[in-house]
Amino acid sequence: MRDGQLIAAAPQRAIKNSLPDPDRIPFGDELSLKSLTAGRYNLKVTITDVMGGTTATQTVDFEVF
């Protein structure tokens, strides 16, 4: 997000239920910064546990020069 406006969004993805430790789910993705103009941005990641009915969100601010 930049100035409260959504710049990019990734599609929602399901994660396999057969992981050895369900409390620690490894996950990663890539974000290209080439299309972003200089300025301050806010990256927001939201995880939803459909079975448990809970959601967790984490954000981080970053700046492109």
C-alpha cells in the first residue's frame, strides 16, 4: 500500500495440511520492486486459519529510493 491505496495484491493460497509442525508453516513469495516509484510503502501480510476461525496480520513499512 502507498498513501492508503492498494498498489498490488497476491491471490489467496491454501497451504497443505500435512506439514510436520502445523504451528510453523514455511511460506515465501517474491515482490518485484521495479514497478514501484520512489516513496514509502506498507507491506501487509494476512494469514487466515479457516478451520480455527482466526486471522493474523503483520505489516512492515519500507521505502523505495
